[in-house]
Amino acid sequence: MPGRKRKERKVVLLLYAFVFLVLVLDQASKYVVLALLERGESVPVVSGLFHITLIHNTGAAFGMMKAHPRIFVVISILAVLFINYILIKKLSGLNPRERIALCLLLGGTLGNLADRIRLGYVTDFLDFRVWPVFNLADSFITAGAVLIAWSLLAGVRRSLA
């Protein structure tokens, strides 16, 4: 069993390295946008299709429920704790797709949580003009949720409980 525990520890370290990469990509992108743009400023990348538009979002994903910003800090902290629990305690029951999904969810949640705690809002800047402005953390969270749904629908997910 000691060899198995060591292998699981290596897997957990690799997964958290991936979470850290997701977090760094999110925070670095936000740092650059905050350094270069003023709130509300928009720079066309592909005019009429894709712009970089700096928005300060106090609500949930895509600007929903802006009137209750503190609740999202609590929800995010609970999500971080729950995802960490699953990654550490239920690792052997997760397939690779689920592990990646949870890392994307965790990294994205940490990215937006860092903004909420540090700035009081989430920095959004990806503007496709047909969808609310969002950021890389939102994209990572969405990708993680899609991967979890894929596992559920494909019937490859084992019980997490």
C-alpha cells in the first residue's frame, strides 16, 4: 500500500499544479487587462465580433444577481472546499476526465474568488457582442461543468459519495 499512496500523492500534486496553472492564466489575463484599459473601455480585436471590454462584475457568471456580491464569496468558498474534498478523498473513484473537470472548476472558482476578495468585483473582459462579457475563469468553470456533464451522460462516472 505505501507505493499506492505515493502514486496517489503524485497524482494529487500534478492535479494541483494544473489548478495553479489555470489560476495563473486567469489572474495574469485580468492583470494585463486592468493595467491597459479603463473600466468600460472596449478595444475591438475583430470589429463587431470580438472585443476586449473591461467590466467590473459584482454578480455571478455573466453579470447575474449583482445585488448580492457577498453571497458569491460564500458560495465560492463552499465550492472550493467541496471540490478539494472530492479531489483528495475520492481521487481513486474519478476518471481522468472528471479529474480535469474538477481542476478546471477549482482553478476558475479560485480565480474569480481572488478577484472578489481582493477587488470587490470580478474582472470580465472577453466580449463576443452576442453574449455577456466574461473572463478566462468563467471559461474554465464552463469547460469543467461540460466535462462533468459529459461523464454523467456517458455513464462513466462512479458515485462520488
